[in-house]
Amino acid sequence: ETGVTQSPTHLIKTRGQQVTLRCSSQSGHNTVSWYQQALGQGPQFIFQYYREEENGRGNFPPRFSGLQFPNYSSELNVNALELDDSALYLCASSPDPLGEKLFFGSGTQLSVL
Amino acid sequence: QKEVEQDPGPLSVPEGAIVSLNCTYSNSAFQYFMWYRQYSRKGPELLMYTYSSGNKEDGRFTAQVDKSSKYISLFIRDSQPSDSATYLCAMTHTNAGKSTFGDGTTLTVKP
């Protein structure tokens, strides 16, 4: 059984640029969520997709957007990067639409300079 | 005030000690309670999952939920150096569509 994989593992961008992060869900999971984790804090919910439809969104601005594909892989796009966007971005898949059991990837560490 | 508050630690114990990790919450709608373990530079790993109140045991780990007090705990018996990590509590409810996490407690178990 393949777990959740994320790419890239590390990324350095400058303020104002755009970034795309990618995630492959665990086999058999049709729900994917994205979380942002700042240093020393818990993960903060960005949004969740179930069968390619967004079914929940946290308090993040519209420049954070996402997609889920028919094979249940996913992308997180962030436009107009700000310094405060520097964080660990975590993708998690779940076997059910509620998504209470999250299976996380190792994350993408994004640094915005 | 945050919906989920977690004892920040850090916590340092000798090998073999019993560890108690705790979270309080304010949203009475929360029904599902989880504990995750996160090693440095890794994603969180689901340790324990509990629905509603009560206790759940899995090996050296016991999760307790007291909904009347809005208080959850994770106990680790016979702690090992490999248990050294950050422990995150998380909770959700049927209509939430998301999990709300505490900020984590960093545990160090010394040999």
C-alpha cells in the first residue's frame, strides 16, 4: 500500500511569485486535505476535496487554490506569495468524506524570501 | 482564544516513565478526537482515534475523552526514547469538513 507522497520536499521562492505543490493520495482514499503548519504551531486547515469537489475551506485568502484530479491526486496553488506563507504544507488523504482520520505526507517546506 | 488548547511543554521524562499529554477545547460539537505523533521534519502520524467520550487503549497508549469537561488526554506507559516527538491533539465533528489541531507538546524521553 503506497502512502501519501508530496513534491517537492523543499522550495524557495521570492515574494510575489506563484507556487504549485503536488500530492498523491494513499491508494483507495478519495478525500484529500491541505494544511499549513508554521514553526511551533499545529496544522491549520486550508481546504478539503472529496471526489474532485471542494467541500470545506479554512480562513485562507482566495490566492490559495486547489484541485483534485480523477486519480485523487491533488495540487495546492498559491499566488502572489507573501513572507508569511513560509511554512510546511501538508497534504493528507482520508478513506471517507468526513476526513477525521488523516494520513499525512511528509510535507513541502516552502520558504518565501 | 483558540478552539483547542494544548499544554505547550516541552516535556522531558526518563525512560520508563508514564507520560500524560492533555488538551482542552471549547467547541461542544466536537465528536471525534485524535492524537497524532510528529517527528522532526515529517508529517503527523495518526496514533489514536476516539469517538465521543470514554477510554481507548492500544498497546502502551491510552486515550481518554471527557466531553463534560471538554478535556482529552493521551497516556504513554513505559515511555521509550523512540517516543520522543511532538504530539498533536486534533478534533472534528460531522459537519466540520476539517480537523482542528492543538499546537503540540514536544516530548523528550531520556535513556
